[in-house]
Amino acid sequence: MTSKRNDTGNDAMESLYPFLYADSSNIDAVLDQVRASTTAKAAEIDELRQVIARRDSERIARCASDMAERFAAGGRLFAFGNGGSATDAQQLATLFMHPDGSGSAHPDGPDGGFPALPAFGLANDTSVVTALCNDVGVEVVFARQLAAFGGKDDIAVGLSTSGNSDNLVRAFDEATRRGMLTVGLAGYEGGKMAELASDEDGKPASIDYLFVAPSASVHRIQEAQTTIYQVLWQLTARLTAELSPRIQQNTVEVTHVPRHTG
């Protein structure tokens, strides 16, 4: 059984990185394959980013404007996802909290004077996550946290490559019930998240803004999503500073557990 699984894994790896399994005695041929593979992947993500820019640039700008209004009103951002998307959610939260890597805004720094904004990654607290998964179920791991911490001025951002994660679906439903602004990032054709972003069945959409990276490659999807939330952060931070200049002068104390705004 183990041997069969290993063979399957090796076949999958070889299909993705054939040069790793090539005849190592012909180093020039291996290097040519590496260069060709790198060039092809760079072309794929470049084209995907252009597709998203052509289709979604105006919606990204509107989303950033709505996010800035929430932050200016005292709102906070809650980001969540599973696996690699949890890591991306943590990075997204870090961008808003620490725009220049130090947590402060410097006009001459690399962040251009962007304010530090309150943002949290809901997969970060292992005690809360494991308690909910063990005692209730993984499907509520984000929804329960939003129910406890989320308020009408807050923002919920969920990331998924497939768009089909049940715990994201429940989280968006809970965020909508609490009046939060909801933003989704998905891949492929959007999966279940695409259904949540549509109000065709008469039910109000529970994702206000959904940005789909139309690709079947998890790698390209996550690279494209990184670009989307980087742009969202830059636009949102700039607009928030314009709406509420005092944010740059005031130090906002953020505790480990976000306050409940009911």
C-alpha cells in the first residue's frame, strides 16, 4: 500500500517537475528544462493577472473604497482560510497591521505612510481553532469567531482556492447576519462561493465582493490572490488615510482577543 502511494506521488511530482527526474548526466538539458518551466509559469501568472485586471479592476477599486469607509468608522478586518489559504489570510492581516513591517507609518518609508489598521487572522489562535474543531466541528471554526467578535463596521475576508470550503460558506453567512462587509477570493470558477455572491435565487448575496482567479492551477490561483489582496491593501490604506487622517497620529491598542462590538 505504501509503495503504491509513493509511486503515485512520484508520478505527480514528475508531471509537475519533469526536469527533477531527467538524466542528471546531461546538465545542460536539465537547465534548459528548468528555464523553460520557469518561463512558462511566469507567462501563466502574468496572463492570469491581466485577465483579472481587465475584468475586476473597477470592482477592486469599489471594494477598497467600501473597506476604507469601514476602517475609518472604527471597523476591523478578519481574514480566514484553510491550509495554504490560512497562511495567505495571515499575510493579508499582517499587511494591514504592519504596512512597513514594523507596525508604524513612515511618510518616507516603503509603505508610503500607510496607516496601520486593525486586522486579525482567524486561523492564528491554535487554542480557539482546535477547541472549536474538537468540540463542535471544523465547519464552524470561523463562523463562531465572527459571531463572537464581528460587528456591523467590520470586514470579513475569506480565501479559498476551490471556493468550496464549508467553513468559509458558514463564515460568510454569519458575517452577513452581523452586517459585516464580506470579501471573497477564490479560484477555478468560484465554487460554492460564486453561489454566495449571486442573488439570483432571491436570497441576498452573502459575499459582497468575490474575486475569482480563473485557473485550474492551485499555484497560479494563490499567486493571483496574493496580487489581488496586495492591491486591495494599498488602495484601502491610502483611502483610509484620506478619510481619517487622525489614524496616522493615533496609536490604536489592539489586544490579543478582539473586542466584541455586538
